[in-house]
Amino acid sequence: DAGVTQSPTHLIKTRGQQVTLRCSPKSGHDTVSWYQQALGQGPQFIFQYYEEEERQRGNFPDRFSGHQFPNYSSELNVNALLLGDSALYLCASSLDRAPWQDNSPLHFGNGTRLTVT
Amino acid sequence: AQRVTQPEKLLSVFKGAPVELKCNYSYSGSPELFWYVQYSRQRLQLLLRHISRESIKGFTADLNKGETSFHLKKPFAQEEDSAMYYCALKEDTGNQFYFGTGTSLTVIP
């Protein structure tokens, strides 16, 4: 089991450009969440995808968008990049469970390091 | 609003000494609390969760609702415990995890 895989590992973009990050969830998982981790900070929730739809969104602008495919993999797109978007972007997968069941913890990928110049 | 606070950015202890990493949260409902750990050059991984009430690698954490705390403890620190530790909270409504800023633990041989 490869766990959560993310690509690319590193990326350098110029301000104003657009970027797409990719994530394959852990085998058996159906839910994908994206987090942004700035230097010296903890991960911050961007959004979560389940059944190919955005189920919940954090406090991020519309420049951040995503997609989930039928095989549960996901993409994070960021438009009109700003210098402040430079961060480690983490993908985390989990298994959606019924309300009476224990929540599934998050399984993280290694992240994509995005640098905006 | 900051849901999770980890007051110590850096913590150093000697091998064999007890260690406590502090975590306080702000939430009025029934949250689920987690500790995640990131060892050098590895991905962020779950260490333990409060509902499991288990000890992982000698670590325990008790949810104290009165003090809104979820401190991580280990009686005898080992060198391999050196890592970055993040406390995280999941609200009983919603799917978002809130992470603290992390505590970097160094165990001195």
C-alpha cells in the first residue's frame, strides 16, 4: 500500500501564474482533504472532497479550487498566484463513515512544496 | 479564531526524563482531539486520538474538558521521540481538522 501520493514534490511558479497539484488517496479511502502549511505554522484546511463534490471549505479565496475524480484522486488548482501562496500543500485522505461510527483519522501525503517568485 | 494552541514551539528534554507537550483548545461542543507527529524526512502521521484511550510508543494523552486541554505525556523520553508534534481538533459538526502550530521536541542523549 503506497499510502497517499502527491505530485509534483516541488514546484516553482511566477506570480500571476496558475498551478495544479495532484493527489492519490490511500487505498480504500474515498475522501480527500487539502491543507496549506506555511513555514512555521500548522496545516490549514483548504477544502474537502467527497463523492466528487466539495463538501466543506475553509477560509480560502475562490482562487483555490479543486476536483475529485471517480477513482477518488484529486487535484488542487490555484489561479493568479501570489507570493503568499508559497507553502507546503498537503493532501490527506480518509474514509467517510456513518455518524455513529468513529471518525476516520487523516492520512497525509508528503506534500508539494510550492514556491512563488 | 484559534481553535488549538500549542504554547511551546521548542522543547528539549534529556533522555529518560518525563516529557509533556501542551495543547489547549477552544471549542464549546464535543470535539475529537488528535496528536500527529512528523519525524525527520517523514510524512505527518497519526500518533494517537483521545477516543482510543490507548498508549502509542509510550505516549498518552487525556482529554480534560474542564481545562480544555489535551496534553501529550511520556514518562521516559527516548532519542527516537525527537520530532515535530501537532495537536489537532475535529469539531463534532463538520469535517475540518484544526491544527496547532506544532512543538518541536528534541531529546538530548
